[in-house]
Amino acid sequence: MSCVASAGAQQHADGGPRVIVAGATGFTGALAAHLLWRHPDFELVAVTGRSELGRRLADVYPRYRVPLTIEPLELERLHGIDAAVVAYPHAAAAPTVGALRDLGARVVDLSADFRLGSLPTYERWYGEHPRPELLGDAVYGLTELHRERIADAAIVANPGCYPTASLLALAPLARAGLIADVVIDAKQGISGAGRVFDETTHLSIAGENIVPYKVAAHRHTPEIEEQLAGLDPAHPDLRVQFQAHLVPLDEGEMASCYVTTTRPVAAEELRAMYADAYAREPFVEVVDTPPGVLEVRETNYCRVFAAADEHTGKVVAFGAIDNLWKGTSSQAVQNLNLMFALPETRGLL
Amino acid sequence: MSCVASAGAQQHADGGPRVIVAGATGFTGALAAHLLWRHPDFELVAVTGRSELGRRLADVYPRYRVPLTIEPLELERLHGIDAAVVAYPHAAAAPTVGALRDLGARVVDLSADFRLGSLPTYERWYGEHPRPELLGDAVYGLTELHRERIADAAIVANPGCYPTASLLALAPLARAGLIADVVIDAKQGISGAGRVFDETTHLSIAGENIVPYKVAAHRHTPEIEEQLAGLDPAHPDLRVQFQAHLVPLDEGEMASCYVTTTRPVAAEELRAMYADAYAREPFVEVVDTPPGVLEVRETNYCRVFAAADEHTGKVVAFGAIDNLWKGTSSQAVQNLNLMFALPETRGLL
Amino acid sequence: MSCVASAGAQQHADGGPRVIVAGATGFTGALAAHLLWRHPDFELVAVTGRSELGRRLADVYPRYRVPLTIEPLELERLHGIDAAVVAYPHAAAAPTVGALRDLGARVVDLSADFRLGSLPTYERWYGEHPRPELLGDAVYGLTELHRERIADAAIVANPGCYPTASLLALAPLARAGLIADVVIDAKQGISGAGRVFDETTHLSIAGENIVPYKVAAHRHTPEIEEQLAGLDPAHPDLRVQFQAHLVPLDEGEMASCYVTTTRPVAAEELRAMYADAYAREPFVEVVDTPPGVLEVRETNYCRVFAAADEHTGKVVAFGAIDNLWKGTSSQAVQNLNLMFALPETRGLL
Amino acid sequence: MSCVASAGAQQHADGGPRVIVAGATGFTGALAAHLLWRHPDFELVAVTGRSELGRRLADVYPRYRVPLTIEPLELERLHGIDAAVVAYPHAAAAPTVGALRDLGARVVDLSADFRLGSLPTYERWYGEHPRPELLGDAVYGLTELHRERIADAAIVANPGCYPTASLLALAPLARAGLIADVVIDAKQGISGAGRVFDETTHLSIAGENIVPYKVAAHRHTPEIEEQLAGLDPAHPDLRVQFQAHLVPLDEGEMASCYVTTTRPVAAEELRAMYADAYAREPFVEVVDTPPGVLEVRETNYCRVFAAADEHTGKVVAFGAIDNLWKGTSSQAVQNLNLMFALPETRGLL
């Protein structure tokens, strides 16, 4: 695709913080670039990649009208940038995050490299950490849980999409010390598999399918457990049963959470607990009927719904997000807004 | 649609058991008619309905080449039939099942009216039962659990699709007395909503969506609980946490079951338990990687997979079926095969 | 859905032109309301409907966070409004358009009632016209063809989605007098059927389907023919072969146009013709590879591509739009921007 | 997938013609193997491939319960086979077809290598032909057009899916000498792209998309033209305007054909012409409302509908097939049935 007519028709800011996206050829990096390109206050100055070099991002992703050319990451050309979004695979991200920090840039890292506070936990799931000395500089980037620390952070470890939906659904219960046991059954559209071309993503195989994956072994589990423990220090050893499924849509993710509570919880108490928890959150909508993911598609919203099951005594809580948006790239922009003292909703409504 | 060229091109049996489908205008009734029309041993002699009267079923469902005309159910014209599939809504089914039985027909009922052995449980979920005196004549029609009794039954209460997938996934654990607690998270394609035209089924609303429904209140719960109690008499009061979701495909259903076990279960024990349980079942396939529902689409197969989660100690078990086929209509044919002493797989491979 | 937390979180303008959407419960009316609610310069003051009265639009359409309550259209309460979008069915629209005009409002009408300049042509396809005396006040609202007249119009007859895609694909050829004969084969997502609940829109029927409809009898034909005649007065009697198909996606429309030309056209001439035609259009993107409709989903863009077929001598031209956006509701906003002297792209990028 | 329980549960024939599928790892080869494995009269003795060697076909394609192991094609091990289906890419097929013929096997070739009778035409579109001396032994395998010659053929060149749908829609008109000009606009599900993993088939890109491809340059054009010329010798130089599009479903294909006729054709004449043409065809259904491809999914049927457009004078004709079934693999079985004097519908109803 080459737009003869519209090149340059998009708005972008001059004079605002200068930002790059490193790893812009994957789904989440490309979306981050799209959101920053059309953002009224950031100036997207470069998009880098290890493939598709020399092509315009708008040609690789015709949906996103970002006319910048994909270039290799050359640090010496990036002096003076204020911020970076790093969209690299796990383990590959940490060295680049470190190098960009040495340049003085503040970094939102979309990988798992800085999400876990515990180095032993990281090593158990991912192997050796490339830059363990940076762990202390990183803040976990689930905006609603760590807003103040994110504002000042050098490195923001943007959460995984599954932890985002799960933790927003569970946080009020965790803060109240109510979670004795939890099963999280998550369903996600195929964009969650990323720009990967195999049987997982082929429409003829994925299109009329429902597939569980990574059974009994999902790397997002420790991230969720660590954050829940932070919210509820009285239950530091809670083991989360987490299971992911791919379902045939593009963008969208539902975390269905089944909580055995530490004490009975009445419907009215539950309602008030969730309403209070998110009363001032611009992007968390507590709803009173079960939400569908279509309602949050291509937005930074998370819709949350919780109900008490009288039959079993359990609490069922749902978190619905767009996995690429609030689950990843628009939450990165939400965090960048905070880091640069912009209104949190800027460029996201 | 009116086939100028091919009317009558389909095969059907003369001389075999004569069967009707009552309520053939819904998705499950129409599929049952399709399967019986092409069945080598049954003779489908009538399809009835309360709407679309006078139209050929092949015109209402152009996918199914059943040239019979939809007629009202007039019992006096049905003398001499051997069997009936009744595809009516709950509560509406029981009187017709009774009337057909009075004619001497053996009945497979697709509704919930005869699934529960306990009348009080029925009344709690569905209200007054129209024909409680018939409950004792009915056998629960999950073929793999009640094969012998089905063969002799006057009335077979065909299971719900959710109980079918859930119970086949859980039966080996239940028989071994291993289920201390269970969460079932089920996902189903839109055909599960039936021939209902509303926001639930509109492609523009359902198509890129994931929607939980009947939160904390699903009528399939007692059916599952009663059957599990039958398999594991030591735990008669198990409360099942069941939650259904609609996902954007046509046919297909996945029951993901999270079991807290009464004692630790090792991977090898689990593997052997499932292999043994289904070693001689023609339609249950125990697989060693997580199945996708596409693998069973438009078949009578159920694929089952179970794994022990070392992190939590729970067992995760999956049952994948086609909700309209093994979940409903082809299981009805499987049962009819048994009831008329035909090979169980006849017309279904 | 009732947003406990976020009600009122959306921005909207006070002091700008006051606008209503009449008929906001259909797909196109609801989207127009959504776009106007979040528009920085218009103030959406009311949404009306004949169903769903008393419900918030945000509850009927959970995707669109418009908190206004749906009310009946009561003209006496609408004094002082500056503009209205009317999203009524054909024939039902004209009287309301007239009444709103009597109030002094400028109207964008989404129906076909004012699209045809010729009353006899209207009557041949739609029957008697309810307000023929208003035809002279209406301007055909394909922005790129009639920008100047739209800016001053009392009534803008917003084009059909099929004419929008077709005419933008064909206009450069028509202006050059090159169209001797044309076949238009159009494909559209299911949202084009609107908030209609029947077999056409049920995911289990529409979901894995491709269905031609209104064969040899589509009402959009005269609208296309009249506009082409306007562009190419030398061929006033061109008969357009137009055929629509529904394909299984939500939003998106492709018009594939096959043109027998009045003289041979070389590839380079064709390329220059299209580039020149749309060089200054903010919302028409001439591309040099075949576009997909995903590239314009939920945007006001139209992507256009044309090629000369050396084998047949014909020209093949494609127009890709989102049928609900540029095809209907965002084009209505584009026109409103013009009518109120706002930048044409306001609220649409 | 490894079926612990059901291996060997499928039926297959011993004693019938022994057949192999060469190239069974692609979509069409795998489906051919599935159809032949469950066929009551053929004995599928081997499946070969150049990838996935040593894996069971049932593990590569969990939908198809074919337990044979994929092996390299070693001719010396294939003595005594009676037939082969060759599912290789164009140009790669011809040498293997020749070698299998030297073994005495009768071959159905799914590639384009033997579809064109004219060597110059082949070379213009595909380059040098690997085995031109075999062209004379091959019969074009559109069953309904060449049934008698197929029965005796050494090599059957199975048609492309687009020519199958297009020619069945157009044949009655061509035989009557009525086609003066024709535009064919074809839409196909993503399975038409085959087991190819790239942007074309990724659900997140293909899933909500409509994409024209190979604009003004589709290789199926000469195949259609040559066959139409055979049906209508009076118009040997007809140039067909053919355009393909990918739409977001798995299997299904619609050819929409717009015919400028050599003389006016009345509706009743048209109806009779199509009814007569296909009155005795078991797999062509002439219908009187526009068909949807869902009606023929996973069948060998083609549904055909034609209408005269009074407005333009053109005839519009539609052919709906499943591109993998009647478009390719089940038509191959239909041809094999003929070649081995079996009832044409065997294994296909």
C-alpha cells in the first residue's frame, strides 16, 4: 500500500516529548506506534525493527497510517529522545531497555522482563535474567494499582494482558483479604498470538475453534500471584489456577475468575466493594450485567462485573479488555501520559 | 430454495424403524431430522412443527436436504411409528412425550423435562413438572454412562450439551472419588442459542465478542451435580460452579474443568485412568494434547484431555464436542441406535 | 449495562451547534450519536427513537458510551436545535425531515428519500414520495462530489453505502467519459443488514456464508446511475449492473467495478487520473495495491484502487469503505462539519 | 493429538482399488485422504509428503482421523497401486504424475499442469511444461462436462475451484451460444489460500476483511476460457474478466457471473435451460432463490441460480461450492468413482 493522496495527512505533535517504538513490526509495537503517532502531545520520532527494514510502517500495517520508515535500532542516532516503548520478546528486551535508559530515556517495556519483583521467580519461569540489576528501577505498570509510582518510574514494566484483565477483576477482593482460592479461565482473540504465522493463527484452523493452550503451565501465573500478594499481604502464598484459551475473534479478552472466599460475601457488599474500588478510575467501568469484549474493543477500557453465587458460595468476577489495547499498547500510552504529567486519558478517548 | 434437479436424490431406508421428529424447525430438531433422513436403517416418516407449516424442511434449512413438509403434530396420524425425537422447549416437551409414549413410540426427548431424577430439584429450577409420573420411565441419555439402561428405555432424556461435555471430562475422576470441588467454565458457539433472533445471535454483536451468560444461575448445574453424585456416591452434596460463555463460532463447545482433588493425583495415574475409562468407547477420544473444538465439528466425537497441575495440585480436564451433534442431535441418534439394537455408530461415521 | 464508575466521563462540547439524532436505535443512528457525542464541536442534545424508550443509548449499545436517554420525537421540545441526523427507514424519513426543517434545523437524512433528483425514478423504485416539494432543497451528500453545495444545503441526502464505495471508485472514469458499460459486484459485512434479527443476521447462518441478495433488483442502482450521469453528461442512459452480497464480517464493504471503456486506457494514464482526482481529498486514499476493508474499518476513509486489464481491455476499480462509517454515519458527520464551517476532518481522525 | 482410545476405529475397505495420496500435507491432499480413508470401496494405502514425515496424518490434521503415517514418495514401494491423487504445486506435479503413470496407476492431478489443452497457453501463464508429451493423455476433470471421457482417462486434470463454480454456472448459457461477454467476480474462504502461513491467512488480518487478489492477472482465466470455447465453438475468442476475492470464512466459494448475452433471454427460457441442463446431475442443484455457500459446505454439491436482469438485459448466474470439496478433493473422488466404475455418488453423500 502506498498512499498517493494522503501521506502526511495525519496529525502529530511537534514540541512534545520525543518517543520511539523499538520493535514496531509486531502487533503491539505497531499499535503503540499508531497510538503515539496520532497522540496530540507526544512526537513519535522513530520506529525500529529487526525485519521489514526500509518499509514504511503504514505499508506493513495498512490499518495504521504511520508513514515512518522502519529502521534498525541504532542508539547513537537516538540521543535526545525522552521516552521509548520497547516491544521485544522476553529476555531480548532487557538489554535494550538498559541501553535506552543509559541514554536517559524513560522506558515502557512490554515484555515480561521487569514484571516480576522476585528474581528467583523470574529465573524459574524464564531462565537467566539478562539485566537483574535493573529490576529495582522498574515499576509494575498496571496503572490502576501503581499510579503514583508509575509517574516517577524510570522503567515501567507494562503488564501482560491476562494479568491486566485478571487483576482488575480481582483487586477489590484481594484488597479485602477475601481470596482463599481462585481459578482464572481466560479467553482471548487470535491477535493475542501476535504476528506469528502458523496453525495457531490460520483462519481455517483458528476460525471455528476454541483451543486451550499452555495447560497447567502459563507464565502469567507468577505475575498474577505476585500482584495479588501485594494487594493482600495476609495471603502471600496463594496459588492461582490460570488457564488460557484462544477463541475466534481478532481483539478481545475475557478473564473469568472463580473465587473461593475466606468468608461469605453478600451481593450488596460485593456491589459496593467494586463500585468504591473504581469510582474514580477513568478506564475501569463497573457494570451490573455481564460485559462482552466487543464493548471494549479498540479502547483502553476494562469492564468489570462481579456476582456472588448463592448455590456454591463462590464469587464470580469478570474482566473484559481489548488484549492489544488496555491489555498492552494503550495501557503503555496511559502510563506514558502519567510519566510525562499529561492527563491520563489524553489520546485515548 | 427449491431443488429443481435433486429432489429425492437422498437415500433413506424403507422397512427400518419408523421415526418422527417433533419440533423440527429448531436447530437441534432440524439436525436430528437430517441425520435420520440420511441414516441407513431408520425411516424418517414425518417432521412436525408449530411454525413454518407447509414448507419443506429443506427450504427452511437449505443445508439439510430433507424434502419432507413440516406438518402440525396430529397424533391420530402417527399410529404405527416406532420412535420419536422430541425437540420442544422445557415444560412444553413432557405432555407430548407422554402422548407419544401412549401411542407406543419410544421417545428421545431433547428437553430438560426428564433429565433430573429428583422432582424437587426439577421444580426448584423449572417450576411445576407437567408429567411427574413419567419420571420413573426415563433414563438419562448420556450414552457412555448409561448404555445398558438406554437400550431398554421407554423414554431417553437426552443430556444437555454442557453436561455432555462436562461429564465426559469428569467421569473418570468422579468414579474414582477424586472430586472435592470443581469449577466448570464452558464456551459454546452461537448455535447453542438456537434459532433465536436477537442481540445474542446477530453477527454484528456476537461476531467479535465473548459473553458470559446466566451468571451464577445456570440450569445445567443440577443435571451435572446429580450425575456426578451417581458416579461418586461418597460425595452426594458436591456443589458445581458452572459458568457458560458464548464465543463467535457456529458449532463447538469446550468444557474446561478445574478440579480440587480429594488426594494428590500423579500425571501417570491420571493418564491411565482416562485411557482405561474410554478404551472401548467408539466416540470418546482421549488425546494427549489439548483438543480444539474444530476437531469434533459435525461429528459425534468427544475429545477429552486431562492434566495435573503441579503448581496448584489441581487437575484440569477438558471436554470438546459439537454442541449440536454429540451435545444434542447425534447423541440422540446414538441412543436410538442402541434402543433399536443397531450398531452404536450406524449413520454417525 | 449501567456504568457505576464512568458515567459522564466522556467529553462533549457545550456552546457548539446543537444537534439531535432522530432514530438512534438503529445501527447507523446509534453510530452517528456516538460520533457526535465525542465530537469536540457539536453538542448532542437528544437521541430519539420509537423503541427502547426510556433506556440509555449506552445500555442499548454498550459499545457506545452515550449516556443520553432515548425519548420519543417531540418537535415542541426541540426548538433551538441547529441540526439533525435522521436515521429512519425510507418513506418514513421524509415527513420528519420536513418537520425538522420547519423548525429551522439543517438536516442530514440517512434514508433514500432525497437521494434521487428525479421524482419519477423515486416513484418507480419506492412508490409515492411523501414530501416531493422538498426534493429541490436537497443536495446529494457524497462529500467528495458535491462539497460546495453541501456546505450551504438545507437538506443533505446522505448517500447509500453502496453508492459511496462505487461512485468513489468510478468517479474519475466517469468524469473522463470513459464508462461504456459497468458491472459492480459489492460485498458487505452483516452490519449492512442493520439491527434486524432474522436468518440474514444470525451468526450460525450468516457466519460461514456468502449470500447474494436482491438479485437483479437493487434499489441503489438508480442512485448510482443518476450520479454517474451527472459526472458524465455524454452518457446519460448508462445502465449499471449492480449486485450486492453479504459476507461474514461485521463492518466493511468492497465495491468491485468492471468497466468496459469507451476507448483503451493505459496503466499510466489510469494511475495519473486517480492520483489527480483525489490528490487533495482528506478521506480518499488512492493506493497502488488492492486494498482490504480492514484497512478502513471504523474510519471515514475510502481506499480506491484501479487497474487496466491487458487481457480483456477492461478497467477494474475497487472502492473499500466501512459501510457504517464512510458508508453512512461518519460521512454524515463529515457533511455536518462542512455545513457548520468546521474543518472537514474534525472529530473524524 | 494421539488418540489413545480410538485408533483404528475408522472403517476402510480391503480389496477395493488401492489408492495413494501424494502430497497429503496440504489442505486438499489431506481432505482427499480423509475422503478416501472413509470411502467404502477404495483402500487408501499410503499418504506421502515432503514435510511432516513420520507424523501420522491424524496428528497433522486432527479433524481428519486418518492414522496413516506420512512417508516420502518412493516409487519402488508403490507397485500394485491402482490409482493416485497428486496434490502438488503447479509444475511440480507433472513429473510425479508421469512417474505414477509409468507404474500403471491412474492419476487424478489436482494441479494445473494438465488442465489446459493448449501448450502455448500453458507456457504463457506458467512457463515451460515439464512433461508436455502427457497432455494428450489427460482429460479435464469437471465431471459434469466430461463424464464419459473421465471414465476412461489415464490422467484426470481436476479443475481449479474457481473454474468449477464458474463453469457450472455458465455452461447452459455457453452451450446455447449466448455468452457475448462475461465478468466473473468470485469470493472464496481462506482455505482457498491453503496451508500457507502469512498475512493472507492470519485471522487477525483476514478475519474482518475482504481482499481482492491477483487483480487483472488470474491464472484460472485461460482454463475457464478454454472450456467455454469447447462448449460454444462459435465464440472461440471470448475473453473472460475474472476476479478473485478472499472473504473471512473457512470453506466456501461463490462465483457471481455477469453475462452480456448475444440475444435477449426471457426469464422462463432461462429457467428451463438450467433445469434441463442439470436435471439428471446428482451433484448440481438448480435453485430458485440465490444460494449461500453454507448450503454446500463440506459437500460435493454445487448450487446454481440464474436470473435475467430486465433493467440491463444481462443474465446474472451464480455457482456456489465448497472450494475444498466440489472445488477440489471431493470432485477428485467423484472422478475416481467414475474411473473405477463405481456409482458416482459413492462415499460422497
